Amino acid sequence: MTPAGPLEGLLVADFSRVVAGPYAAMVLGDLGADVVKVERPGSGDDTRAFGPPFVTDEVTGETFSSYYLSVNRNKRGVAWDLRSDEGRAKARALAERADVLIENFKPGGADRLGLGYEQLSAANPRLVYCSVTGFGSTGAGASMPGYDFLVQAVGGFMSITGEAGGEPLKVGVAVVDVLTALFASNAVLAALVERSGSGRGQRVEVDLLSSSLASLINQASTYLTAGRVPRAMGNRHPSIAPYETLTAGDRPLVVAVGNDGQFAALTRVIGRPELAGDGRFATNSARVEHREEMVAELEKALSPRTAAEWVARFTDAGIPSGVVNDISEAFGFAERVGLDPVVRLGGRSAEPWTAASADPGAQVRSPIRLARTPVSYRLAPPALGEHSAEVERLLEDAPPGEPAGQ
């Protein structure tokens, strides 16, 4: 039997699509909630078409995009046409029984479908209703479409990513979507805790732009408190040094020195202990000011050995360092340090996952570890409408105000 998660017994209606909303719903599903993903018949969630790559379930023959598979596990899938009276009635029945609803409809869309917060909370006052928007729901940005790439641009991320003086670059994944999903799932959990005392749900709203700005942390604070506009610096850190890539004998390595003690240890390992006492490098502030001279000295000392050799020596000395891995190497590294980063779902391949072979059922393991009520992996991402009949039967059996059991 799969151990019960901390959210077992909670019903989540996932009316969202693409990444931020579905990822937030998946986090709740990993924690034990019963998540029902509602999609339109025919095409379903936009991410079903985000490919290549596409992979085939070796058991059922269903084809999925890798993109869709990344954010939709631990969900039951239904396909209902919300343009029809029948589809809207089913959606309303689900929402009236749900503990949590997550949506990212266009402005006014939920209300037109009879799924707006005011409409649903009157029938289901315990409902925690989470809206994910691009730029908020009330101001001038309410009608603007919100996509991760766009928000990385207008929200400042791209201006601080890339080489100094070079073209602004986006982060290599939909990082604003992921951050927004984590803010949304946190907010939903907070509302559920509050509901345990008050007995009432509430509306939760998270938007991509605010999530982006909140995630700028020290870069935003540099602008707000010091009046300085941060710029891209490649792999360098504006306030810490050496916290960057340094070239060794064969390729770059990353050194993340966070304090003066670590810098002193680094200078001893590379055979240049006098650098720690040099006035230009003795403190972090001095090293930031004299970064170019410091890097020249360090790279000269690093040149006789390979990056892997230096990383081994630095690790033994407690100095944060590493080589720049590709995705395959990153999973291999996680395996070597004992994190067991991959979980298989759904029996979609007869062979166990390895770094050398693809597996349609392979998923990234959740980073959340709970001792008594662990994360569980119960359902592979659903085929379009896979659980429609099952969920509809449960809705018929469960009256409004009661969850439609798992």
C-alpha cells in the first residue's frame, strides 16, 4: 500500500493548463491530494502538443509529449466540453465538492462558465480558490496573456542573464512558471491551514510578474535600497568573489566561495597561501573590487591540473566547487551522492530506468522529504480523458459539500 500523504482526503480541481497551474496542482498531488485535471476534449492541455520529443507508452500505445509528462503526475484526467451545458454541469459538480480549485482562465472566463469564485464559494464556502494570472486580475495587465518567456523579459530576469555586454538571455527552463507554481502551492497550503480554524476557504491569487520580481531577491534589493540597476555579469556574482567559473587545465570549473575562511582554504590547496593575506584579496569586498587581478592569479595556479582534479581536492578541503554538468551528468551526479533522483510511474516500460535509456514512465523525484507522511507517486500523467467515467461516477455518489473520495 502507498503510504498516505499529508494531504490525503483533499480533493483538488485542476482547471489550469500549460505549466504554472498544473505544476502547483502536481505538488499538491505529490503530497497526497486527489487531483482531477479537467481538459477540453480533442486537444487537451496545450503542453500535449509541445514537442518534439514525444514518447509512447509501451503498455497502452498512447503518445505523450515529454513536456506534458513533466508537470501532470498524480492526477486523474477528465475531458469535458465546458462550452456545453453537460460539460459545465460536470465541472460545477466537481468544484462544489472540491477543497481546492486551481484555474488560469482568461479574464472573465471562469465567471462565464459558472466557475468564478463568488459563484462557487456561495455553494462551497470551504473552497480554497487559486487563480494564476500573468499580470494580475484587476489592473491594466489583467487582459495581457502571460507566458514565461515574456515575463522573463519584462520582469527583469533576462537583463541579468547572459554575458556582460551581450544579448539578454532567458533561463533555460520556464523558471518563472516554476517559481509561480511554488508560490501558489504555498499559498494554497496556508489557506488550508487557516481554514482548519475558521472553517472557510478564501480566494488565492498569484501572478507571474509578481513572482518574478519577488524571486530577484538580492538583485531587486540592490535596485530598491542602493539605487543601482543590476546588469548581466555572465557567471560572476555581483557581491561575492570568487563565485564564478574559473578555467583549469582542460575546462572551466565552478568555485562558490562564500566567506574569507573558504578563500583562505582555496589558496592553500592551489599552493598560493599568500593570496589570502594580500590586501586586495583578504576580504570579500576587496576581492569583488579587485576581481580581475584575483581571477588572473587563481587561473594561473589552476592551469597545471584538470578541472576534475581540482574539484576532488577542493571537495576534500570543504571548498564548494564542481564541474559544469549537462542534464545527463547532473542526474548521474545526483545518483552518486545518494539522492535517488528518478522515480518510475505507470509501468510504461518493461525495463528499469538508466541514464543510457529513455523510459516513458520516468519522472524527476520530488525534492520534498517527509519522515512520517512521505510524498507518494500513485498515478502516471493521464491520457486525455482517461478517468472521465470514473470521476463522473464518484461525483454522482458524493453529494455537494463532501469530497468525491479517492
